[in-house]
Amino acid sequence: MIFLVRHGEPGLPQIDAEGWFGPARDWAPLTAAGVEQAKQVGRELRGAGAMRIVASPMTRALQTASLIAAETALPLTAVEFDLREWLPDSTLSWRGLEDVQALAKDFEACGGEWPPGETRLWEPLSAVRERALNALRRQAAGSESFVAVCHATVIRALTGHIHTDFCGIRVLDGV
């Protein structure tokens, strides 16, 4: 069993104040509320049967994973690059929230997949699913349960749930 946990609420004001755009926004740490969300989900996961924690490399996921580890006394054993956030623009040239929102709107209009015979800048849901499944398979060598701290679109690709709250948990029975 894999406990998929979305990261806590990220704090973007410092990132915005420093004028960091595009992928640099992934360096944002959690807000105070996000820290509390992570601690709470850690308390909820105590005794759930997980043996360890793996995480996306994004700051908000790593910070969430470390707070869960502190609450559960579970080791954070791996950072899985393929659990990273959805890529809205393969050129990595998006600037601000407006750019990402426009790309996300097109993603949703297309049902998360490129129309037949076309390509888009954004990463299709099937590609997110495949890379995330590969990451989880690498981590699921044994039969032990673990926590995977990742992102809403990764969880959507794996479970079909369109929305997962900050520090929400979705359970995946196998990969």
C-alpha cells in the first residue's frame, strides 16, 4: 500500500518579491499553515503501517516529507525525481502564474492529453502517470507500505482524483 500525500501549502511571497519566475517557484517553502498541515498529516499517518517515506525533489514536498518523518519517526529514504510536479511548459520558459494558468486551462480543455496528431508545451497526464509509476515501482521493491509525498497532478494521474487538498492522502493499493 502506498500513501500518496500532497505537499502542504507553499509560501510564494518571498519568491514573488525576489522576482523568481517559472521553475524557480518550486523552491518556495511551506507557509506556517503548510507546516501545520504537514505535522497534522504526520500524526494521522502514525500507525498506518507505512515503513518509510519518499518524496518529490521540490522544496514544498521535501519540507512536508521531513515534517511527516518527524511526526511518525519514519525514515525519509529517497528523493524521487519522477515524483516531481507536472510540467506546464517543456521549454521551462513560463514566467508567472498567468502563463501557467493559461497552459493549465488548455490542459483541462484537452482532458489532460494532447489531441490526436498534435503536441502541446505541457506534459500530458499519461506521461505524468508513467514517470510516477516508474518511481513508485523503483521504491516498491518489497511489499512494505510507504508514504510518497508529491503533487496534486501526480496524484490525479495515479488515482483519477482531480483535486487533492494540501496534505490530503490518497491510497494506492499497488503499482
